[in-house]
Amino acid sequence: MMVIYFTMLPSFVTKYLQTRAVQGPWSLSGHGGDGFSGAVVVPALAEYDNLFNTLQRLAANPPELLSRFFVLVVVNHREDARKEDKEDNRRTLERLCAREPELSPLNLVWVDAASQGLEMPAKGGGVGLARKIGLDLALSHLHFSDRKPLLICLDADTWVEPLYLPAIEAHFNLTECGGAVVPFCHRPGDTPAEHEAIERYELFLRSYVLGLYLAGSPYAFHTVGSAMASTADAYIRMGGMNRRIAAEDFYFLQQLHRTSGVEQVRGTTVYPSPRPSHRVPFGTGRSISRYLRGDTNVIMFYHPECFRILGEWLRMIKNGLYRDGTDLMAEAASISPSLEEYLELSSFTASWLRLRKNNGNNNALLKAFHVWFDALRTLKLINHLSEWRHPRCGPEKAVAPLLKWGGLPIPEGETAKLFLLRELQNGTR
């Protein structure tokens, strides 16, 4: 068990650990040590068949960086987990204790959140809590010096490249933003049906971010849990990881963007698994499972008109910071009755009055607006627009108009469109 020495840490870290960090019976096991430049935190729930492959790929990173970073695996399940998952986690813990030679390049530690008395609670235990346990425990073993230490989120079934750590460290050496997303690309499916499902789902994700980008939203970045990173300072400033059982990545990056900014790493890619999953109520794994069972409507795309309405709304605000809420609502109605409906449901007029009162200049007001009209409100608007006047559609009606709007080539077929968006959004084109 590692011993935490609060007196060796800056006061703001100690304060976070005492007031905001997860409380529970969990601690680190493994090599131990302090003064690291960063941590890679990997939650693992029934991942015996995947985790050690991922760890071996991490071990292929440069030795100099591996010596300064540690890898923290959170083996976890809830008290009410399936018997098979509990057995898988038991085997995983045994194998971690065995210290396989292939993993010797790693400063490998782990958290047992799976044995009796250490399981996560049946209520509220999920991937958000698992990530938080690892990220919070990692803080005490970082070196808070001139070079800000890093916290990196990875998943047990996600492959990385040999330049994974160098690219992330180089990124944070060149930016003032405290948060980052890593380019991603889902691996091919094991069967033609699974491959079709994951390509369609990733194309949906990428078309949504493209639509946000074309509309001028500051939240036009991917929210993939296995592709996130931040400085430890930024992590503490934002209040730490949330405990959600799903969509923890969406809310984490939204808050990180509000408080420290989020930019994209260049020079590496992570490769999440395409597999179906039962472990979360929504998201990639659950969508793939439903699609493979014949529910093809589970992966439907947003109509391009939704993003055009969003873009007009954001431009109206940017150019009308001096206007009152009543005027803005009237113009919103002329853009789209559905936009007006949504703004009324969101109490925009009262919120706008408060924002103008509390922010004395235009720059501060625009920033405060985007804190209010955040990634969640943006998504809710797109969903509201989709309910009646602009229903969801297939990729054949959704993607090409967005590409045309962006002045991009329109290749034939969904696969070719996906490859184009991968190149554009991953920064390889």
C-alpha cells in the first residue's frame, strides 16, 4: 500500500484531496514511488482479455518517458456486478500481482476496487467513479514542479502507439490550455456486421462534431473517454472527475473546457475497441449491441439544418451582445420556431439579463454565454430541433450536405466519408 504524504504537496493539491477527492477504502498497490511527471489511469471492468494487450502497447513507448510516468489500473465492479465479471476481475488482479516481464518497462500500480469489502457501491458505482478513484489517488504521487504533471485517461480495451506519451507531453509543453483530447479511430469490427456498425457509429460522432464546427460552437471536439488528458492543476481547478455511470467523458470535458480550455493533441492516435457492451446504459458499446440486434434506428444522424440553425443562433449572440433578451428572442423566432421554443424552455431571457448584469464587457459576456450555453445545452437544442421539424435521418442525407457546407470534397460511400473526416479531425490531412 502506498502512503500519502500531504505535507509534500502544494496546498491547493492538499485542499482538493481533503475536500473533493473520492473517499473510500481504496489505495494503490504495486511498485510505489512519488515524484512522477504524470499518470495514465486505466479503469478495467472484466477486461482480462484486453487489459494486458493495452499495457504491452503502452510499454512500447520511449523508456525515458516511461520512467517518468506511472500507469494506474483501477480493477473495478459494483457490488451487484455479474458473477462472470467478478471472476474476470479476480483473475486480472492475480495477473497484475504476477508482474509479467513484458510489463517491466512500466511503473505499474493498481487499485483493487473489486475484492470483497472494496467493491464500488451498487448505486452510483460506474466508470465515472472508477476514473475518479484512479485520478484522485494519482495526484499524491506527482511532482508539482515547473513542468506541470499530467493526468491521462485511457481504457483497458484501447490500443496506443509508441509515440502516445511523447505526443501528449509535447502538446502540453506548447499550450496554455489545461485540457486535451487525443485523436481516435475505432478498430475494425471482428465481423462484417460489427464493422458496419462501428463505422456507422463513428461517422455519426464525427458528423456531429463537424456540424458543431461549421456552426461555430466552441464545443466542437470529441468526447471519448479513452482519449482525454489534462494537467493535474486543471483537473483540480475544475473540481475533479464526476461519478456518472455513463457520459462521464462528456461532462468532464465540458467542465474542463469551461475552466481551462480543451485543444487537440497531434502526432498520435488511440484505437478504441469496436465491441458491443452491456456495461453502460448508452454510448458506443450499447449502441453497437442494439444495432447488431437489428435496431438500426439506434444510429441515426442529425439533419444538417439543425446545425445551420445553431450557427445562426450563435452568430446572432456574438453580433448582438448589446441587445436585450426580448429582441434576441424575437429574432430567434424568425430563425426557427423550434429555436424559440427551446430558448423559452431554457429561460433564456432571464438568464441573458443576469449574464449582462454580471459581465461588464463584451468579451466577458460572450465567454459567460458559452458557459451558460454549454455542450449539454447545445446537444439539447439539436435534439429539440430533431423532434419535430428536422427529424433524424440516415447518413446519406446528413453527411454530404455538411461536407458541402464546409467546402470539402464529397467522396462516394460512407466508408470514404468516414476516412475523410478521420483525416480532417485527427489532423492527418
